[in-house]
Amino acid sequence: MVFRKSWQKIAFGLGTSWSLLWGIIFSEIPFVQQLELNIQDHHISVMHPHNPPKEILLVKITEKDLRERELLKKPVFYTKLIARLLKEGAQVVILNLLSNWVQTSDHENNPIKELVKTHPGQIVLVIPTTRLSSTYPTAWRSYNYFISFDTQSQPLQLPNSVLGFSEYEPDAKNPSSINSSARQANLRGELLFSEDFSKPQVLDSAVLLAWQKLPHRNQSLNQFSQNPIQINFWGPTGTFATLDVQSLLSSNQPLPLVRDKIVLVGLADVNNPDSFAIKSPFGEEMPIVELQANLLASLITNSYYSLAPKWLQGLIVISGGILISRAIVLEMFKRNSGKLFWILLLPLGIFSALCLLSLVGLATRLIFAITLFLFTWITTAIFVTSSIQFGLREDFIRQQQFEITRLKSVEQEAIIARARKLLHHTASNIHDGPLQELKLIMDDLEMLQMEQPDLNIDPLLDKLEDMGYHLREHLSQASALALVITPELREGLDVGIEKRLEQLVDTKKLTLKILKNLQPLEEPKISSLWIDAREDIFRFFCEAISNVIYHAQPPHGTATQVTVSLSQRQTQCTLSIENDGVKLNNATFDTHSSSRQRGGYGTKMMETIAAELPDGRMEINILTDGRMEVTLTWTIK
């Protein structure tokens, strides 16, 4: 069987193709991406660290502070706030500026410029930007007015040493995938500023730039990949230590809480557009300043996550698909167990694989697309099973066609053998029967013509006509049967006998009560010898039942019922036709009678059939109670 011999190649091909196809399809479906986000958010909400780094401090500005201090037009207050933080010993201050300051600030007399000039190594100005694209740099208006220049118009500080970007996209309030800026952050990117859109500048993110300004950082800069990282959240809003604005400006008392801290300053009201609020994994909205705190904590503790590379996830998807396909094909072709086995085992195997991937992800801080794997592998299993079933069905049809062709070939061989045998039987019957009697009649005619020329020879002519009828009958039988395999016998000898009895009853040729005991035989499936022998046995039965009809059934005899039996005991088979009456005339089945009888060709044919069967034997028994039984026995191989 070609399909079975190549099952390993089939498993590899089906597993690779279906898993690759469905992996690509499911990776682009929003529902799968949203489900993956929900799973990762649930994982974060359960497994998040509970002790945020103590080096991080938040200063949240509220709308009330903005109204009271008129911060929308005068960033002087903002400058005082930063100066106080630096005075109290803050290592680095990350400053989230209000977006409208770009238009309303007095750029020439900007107090923040002086502050940056005085403390360039401790201040990071945040540039809010849209989601960075790796294909085209993001254009943004200039923030260079916060940079001081010398008399030759050269900047005293490089812009990328003070300015850092922070990404935000509108759907961050309702993220739909783990690639959203609410979950993922670029550490570097290219931006185009309004001064010269032809020269993109490479900037670090505000968080990475602040981390680089730390005097005692544990990691090297090369440790961070150029790829985006997944933010490891440390808790809902309010998790990090917070210092309110009033505490900073209303008192001159020392603030030890600020010393050696990285301070993030930003708007806290999530309803204000300048807060750039996102939806956190814990369900509530979180201002961008707290998102930056979580990202900074991930960098400080080296506990951030990364998405597994696409090539690695693709390799896992395809490998899993191949293993699933191989197991299914092996089960269907080798073990041949029921479908219930796979209904129970397949989900368990997939669940175990996903659990293993989750453990690997925790150990390597890689995020695997669990939902993508789940949907892809289950769909691959379904389609591999369907493909195998379809292939098996096609293979089964091809086998059936091959067996039909083979059976036709065997039947043709049997037809040829049967034709030769019937022609031989016919020739023997004609030679031994009608021709011999015809020769005797011709001899009688010659003698009578010599002895009595005037004798009436009409009776002899009748005998000649009778002989001609028998000759035509034998030839007709040879012509009709030589090239035909009885259709009823293809379902079994017992079925053929039963259908012939039904035909005789329907045509009212057989009017006796029929008692049947027909046992199906263990017939060889494909054997020209058996097909030929089966035709002979069926012909034997037809001749025997015809004798019952023409000699024992009324009005020719006294029979009231006929019993037909077919049985098998190991390899020996027996066919029996029995009736409970005898003929009314003097003719009998007594083949040992000394008186010469005309006819008897059917009995001779039955004896010939019995002699040619393996271990064949025919018996005709007239029992004491008047019953007559004709029995044929043979060995089936």
C-alpha cells in the first residue's frame, strides 16, 4: 500500500504545510492577538514582582496644581520644582513636559534651558512621540530651544544627551495586542526634527537615557537589544513611591526620600490628554509617568521580557505541527486504535507543551505566543486527521478498483477454464450418449432394411428426432454457460442457492414446502479454481433440484417438501437435497439397474462434477421411509 509505506513523509509534509499555513493566518487575526494579550496580562497580574525598586520616586502633577500655579503658560514653577529635587539629592530627573509649552513658552528666556545648562547630566526631557516605526523615522517638532548654544551657535549639550522620547498611541487606552505601546517599548529610535527633515537623529528613550545617567548602574549599555522589550509591570497605579507637589514647594524642610532617587515628574490625571494614559494589565488607566516607572524598574532590575523571535516561534509552530502530524499518522496507520484515544490524548499533549513553553519563557524571560500555538496546533491536528482520512479513502478506492480489476482477471481465468471444461463435458456427453444411441439406431435401420424392406421405420425416426433435441440442449447449455459467471454466487454459494430457490418459487416451478439450512462457507476471496468449482457445485444443485421438480413433485411424484442443506466442518463441505417422495412411474434414480434406460445425462453430469472437485463424492440414497437424498461432499481450500 503506497500510502502506508510513505507515512513518515506524509506526516512531515502535512505537519509542515498545515502548521505553517495556519500559523501565518492566526498571527494576523485580531481575536487571537487580543486573546494573547489577555493571557499575558493575566500572567502579569498573578506573577508580577511585589517589591518595586526603591530608587524610583514619582512626582505627580494634578490639574489642580496646574490651575493654581498657572503652569499652562509659566513653566517657572516647573523649574523651581526640578531645582528643589536636584537640591535634595535626586540622581536623575525625568521631566514630562506639557505639549503646549512648545507654542507658548518664551524660548529665549526659558528657565528650563538654564536648568539643563547647569545640570545636563541629571536631567532628561521627555519628547512624546507616536509609535516609532522601523521603516520611516517619526517627524516631530523641535525641542532644541531647551538647549543652550555658544557664541558660534554650537550646542553646549548634544540634543540626544538631554532629550529622550516616550512612545504613545491612541489605542493604548484599549490595547489589542502585546505589541501595543502600552506593553512594549523601543529603547532607541530615529526621529526627524523640524529644523532638518532630511537628517534623522537617533535618540534613546527617556527611560534608557535616564538609566545611562546613573553613576552606579549594574548593566552595560550593550546588554540591551535593539529590539523592543516587553514592560514588566510591578503593580497597579500607586505601586511606586510618590511625593506630592505641595510637600516639595510648601516647606523648606529636608526631604531624605528624594536623595539618590530617580525622580519622574509628570501629569497624573488620566482624563487629561497630556497624561498620555494607557490601560494597564491590572485593568485601570495608568498615566504615562507610571508606565515609565515600570519600564525603568524593568531596566534597573534586568527583569524585562522580550518577545521570542519570529523565526524561533515559527520553528516551534512547525516542529509541534510535525510531531502532532507524526503521532496522528502513526496512530492511524500503525496502532489503528479508536478515535477516542486521540480525542483524550491530543488536548493533554498540547496543554503539556504549552505549560513547558511557559516554564521556558519564565526561565529565559521570553514571551511565546501561547494562543497562536494553541490555535495552530489544534487546527493542524484537525486538518491532518481530515487529510489522512481523505487520503485513506482515496487509497481505499484505489485498492477497491485494483481488487475489482484483479477479480475480473480471476473471473476471466475461471470463465476460460469453465468453458474448456463444459465443452469437454458436452463433447463427452454427446459422444457417450446421443451419438452412441444414434449409431445403434442407424445399425438397426440397416438391419431392418435388409431383413424387411417394407417395415414401417417411423418410430426410429422419432428416436432420431429425440436424439437431435438432446444434442441441441447440450450445445445450448454450453453456449449459455461457457462465458458466464453466475452473479448470485459472487455474494457466496449459500446466497446463490437461496436466490435460485426464490426464483423457482416465484415462477411456480417449485411448489413444495422448502426447508433451508444454508450455512455461509469460508470461501477463498480471490481464486479462479474456487470460482470454477463454485459454478460446478451450483450447477450440481440446479440439476438436483430439477430432478426433484420433474420426478418427485406432484403430479410426477408424491413429495410434499424438499430440504436443502449447506454446511461446513473445518475444510469439508456438504450440500444435501432431500425430498420425501418417489416417482410414480417405473423410472428411478437407480443407476445400478440392469435394464437399459434412455436418458440419465443429468445424473452422469452430477457424477462428473463430484469427481472433479477436491475430494469430491456424490451419494444418492433412497431411505426406508421413501425419502430420497442426494449428497455432494468436497474439500474447500
